[in-house]
Amino acid sequence: MSALPCPAHEAATTDAAAPPAGALADHQLRAVFAAALDPIVTIDAHGVIQAASDSVERVFGYSPSELIGRNVRLLMPEPYRSEHDGHLARYRRTGQTTILGRTREYLGQRKNGEVFPVEISVSRADPPGEAGPIFVGILRDVSDRKRLEEALRRRSETLEKLLQERTDELRASHRQLRVSDRFASIGTLAAGLGHDMSNVLLPVLCRLDSLEQQDLPGSSRDDVEAIRDSMEYLRQLTSALRLLTLDPEDAGDEDATDIGDWWSQVGSLFARLAPRSVRLWCELPDDLSPVRIAPHQLTQAALNLIVNACEAVGEEGLVRVWAAQESDDVVAVGVSDNGPGMPPEIRKRAFDPFFTTKTRGLSTGLGLAIVHSVVRKAGGDVEIESEEGRGATVVMRLPVAQERAVKRGGALGRAGVALADERAAAYAATVLEAIGFDVEHTAADRPNGVDLWVTEASEASHTAARRLLRAKAGRSVVCLLSDAQQASRWRDIGAHVCDPAEGLAGLRSAIQRALRNRKTTTYG
């Protein structure tokens, strides 16, 4: 029931079926108050509640009868409760208000003390015969709407955060692509430089070999030795450049790397890459077993570790490259530094692709990820040993290569040599004869069915090599070339590749690799 006062009924002196107009209006008003979904409250000029709809009990917890005659501030929390009478007094005095004729949001307070958001619309009425105006307020509980708005706001913030994260990731990807493009350009330049140097070095080294066989005066012999030292240094740089430009995911044609021989090729390059303020120290025992990883893969893995270590130590740092025979099956190759070390949270993510603690644009975040990928594909493992303030050590544990024995039943068979440089051809023939082959010199397009063929790169020799290898199992081909793309073509047909920049020692090593990988081991 509403709290509206009931009008007095007049005596039935008129038609009973037609009540007075005023009585009809009161009944209609009472029905409106009973049916209203939102609470309706009327107050006088001093804030005293005159009437309240039934819905006020559902929203505020007070029945209409509990509210009539009490000040409307009962439905307000602080500070509105203390301020409300002052607002009414100011309105009575000045006629100025900020709420009449508008819908505003405030806070309401239920009977149990709960504060909740409420939307209020207040208007003024001046009923005839009354001492003053009354104010009609419609109060709507907007708690559900506010909860939805808050949920939408949080969802919007989450979406904006995700959008910002994706935007940042895209920007980082663009930066990484730009860095990768620069690295690709540097790689192309390095490959071209290595190719050109290779073409020059081989004939120079061969002629130095020839000069050393002659009876030279002491001073001239010293000059030749000095020139050889310089050429050897250039050969090492060229070899290291070649190793760096190869794809680390490509295992190449070599199944074993001698750590000592490998370091003799790349050590000088690594020394030049280290800042002058950093000491690069190497400790490699002489009796290490060969490891099952291609030299260029080991070079790129070690390069990443050495560069990271040099950047970590700062001024007057020490970076140590070392190796140890951990067991008959495993050789450990490590890079240690005396830098600040890695905290556990960084160590856990160090191998994640694109993760970096360096300034964006100066690092792709791929260095350690490449190391991890290359070593795992070789059958090894990588471990970071570090404590904050005590430096860091990255250990690559590599499997030992299983040597393939070559049994000799007399001569190893026939070998052919097709090299334009007479000095290199003579040296190759000498090496093959010492091993146990009968050697003949062949044309570039006719290997004559030999068991091992040493040749140079050309379309004719490539076609001939492919036919030779397909014709009979156990045959081998060694090709001298320095172009990385051409090298891939030769490896695809099963040939072994030797860079001319490696000189005569490199040619001998390539022949030995070819022997290790021959599919048949007994020759008659």
C-alpha cells in the first residue's frame, strides 16, 4: 500500500456511479505510486518526506510508512546527508539550484547501510492551497548498469593493452627485420670479399711453396717467411668469413671438426672482434676428440657467445674460450667471462627467440637461440652457469664424432685430379698417392670412372661429378670453390667442398674428409 493520505468521502447525495473528479485523481495517483518500478519520493521545502511509492521498499529497504515524516537525508550517505539541508535553505533563500529539471548521479544508502549508485530526477510542483512547493524525486538504482559499465571499461582497457602489446610487437618485428636486412647485407659483402680473397690467395700460397723449395739467400728466405705469415693470416680471415656466411641450419658436408684446427682458422678473427679493453684468452688441450658439428656451425655459435661475453664484461674484462674432454663421448666447449652474471629470471629466458636485454635495434635477440638450435641439432646441449656478480659461462656439450675407418687391401683405388693450377694439382696428386691411390690427371668433364675425383667448379665438372657419384657407390668428389651458393649445389649431389683460401692444407683436409665419408671401406 502507498503512503498517500486517503481523501474523505462525501455523503452519497449525488449519483453513486460518478465520484467527484478530485476523488478520481487521488485513486489514479495511488495506483501510479503502487505500480511505479522506480522509487518516487515527494518532500516539502524543508526536506521532509510527504509521500513514497511502494517500490522504495524494494530499493532502499524502508517501507513507505517508515519514511513519511522523516527527512529525506535518511536515504543519503555522507557527505550528502550533512550537506542536503544547507542546499534546501540556499534554494529557499536565493531560488538557485543545480538539480531541478535535471537527471544526476549520486549515491544512495539502503536501510542496511549499503551505499549504491542512484540516478535522480527532481522536479518542483506547486499544488494549489499548499503553504509551499513540493519536490518530486524519481530515484533509479543503477547498480547493475554501473557493474556492466565497469566490466566494459575493464574489458576496453584489456583490449587497449593487448592492442598496444601487439603494436609494440609489430614495431619490434620491424626493427628486427631492419637489423636482419643489415646483417644480410654485411653477410653478402663478407661472402664476396672472401670469394675474391680466395681467388688471389691460392696461387700466391702455391708460389710461396715453390719459392721455399729453392735455394734462397738467408735474407730472401726471411722475406718469404714473413710474406707467408701475412698470407696465412689473410687465409685465416678469409676462412673465418666463409664460415660466418654459411647458413647455421645447414650442416654442410663435414661430420667432424677438430677443435684445434678450427681455432687456428677462426682465432685471429675472434681476437680482432674483441674490443681492445677485453682480453680474449684461449685454453684448448691438444688431445681433444673431433666433435660432430660442422666448422661453420661451431664458428657461428662461438661468435655469438664471444660477442655476448665481450659486451657483458665492459672495460678491462676477461673472456675465456676453453674446451675439455668430459668423457669418451662428449667434448665441452665453453665461453666464460668475469662480467656481472645473469639473474635467474634472465637465465630462464636466455634461449628464447627475440629475447634480449640490449637496446632494441642493436640486437635481434636471436644469438643464443641460434646457439641452442645449432648445438641441439648436432646432438649436443647448451647450459648457462652463472651467479649475479660472478660472471657467466655458457657451455656447449658436443658429441664426439665417430671416425670411419678405411681398411686398405692394397691400393685404395684410382683417383683423378682436374685442377688448372699446376702447383695445386701436383700437391693433390702427392697427397692421394701417399694415402694409397693410383693417381691420374683428367679433363674437367671426364673423370674416367675414378674412385675419388678432385676438380674445380664449372658446369661441365658439376655434370660429370653427378654422373660419377650416381654410377657407383663409394665414390667421392672434392671440389675447389669459394662461392657459397655454388657450394650448396655441389653438396646437394654429395660432393665435398674446399675453399681455395684454405690453401694446400685445406685441400688435404678435404680429401681426408672425403675418405672418412666413403660408403664402402674395403678396396681390392
